[in-house]
Amino acid sequence: MTSIPPSNEVFIRGVTRDGRSFRPSDWAERLAGVMAQFRPGGAQGPGSHLGYSPWCVPTTFDGAKCVVVNRALREHEPMAWDFVMNFARDNELQVLEACLLPEPGAAPAGKPA
């Protein structure tokens, strides 16, 4: 029997354990905004907080707001990882193991389209 390796990402889904949509409706953007400073190489100078960290990205999955959290965050910033995981736990949000796939027709990361 082969084991499946853990994914590189965890999805925090804006649906509570009892099936209700989490509010406010912009919670994912707010959480990702707070985490913007945590990125590979650290804060990259003035204005770097204006974009999301590649380790914590808001998105939509199956009709619900989500935040995709890369496991690299745990290795580089354990307290930041604990913050997002505690946010999910405290608000009873669904946490799913998954991986974010590129959009169909998109160039691979680091390659021009």
C-alpha cells in the first residue's frame, strides 16, 4: 500500500462546521492582508504589504471564500502559521488538505505566458 504525501497547501474555507457562511464577506482578503508581510525573503521594502504573500492567498473554492496557506509559512514563520490555524479553529472554519492548481492555459510559475 502506498501512502499519499501531504499536500503543500491547506485551504481554510469560509464555511463553519455547521454549514453556515462565515462573515464578514471579505474575511479572506482581510486575513491574507494581515499575513502579507510574511513572504519568502521577508518584507521586500516599501509597498511590499500591498500584495498578498505567496504563502497566504485568498481565493474562492466551490462557491465559498477561502484562504490557501502554504506549509512553507509554518517552516519560516511558525507564529504566523499558528495565527492562521488558530483563526480557523476559533471560528470553526473548515480546514482542507489540498493543492492549488494553475488555471487552464496558464504558464507554469516563473515562466512567461
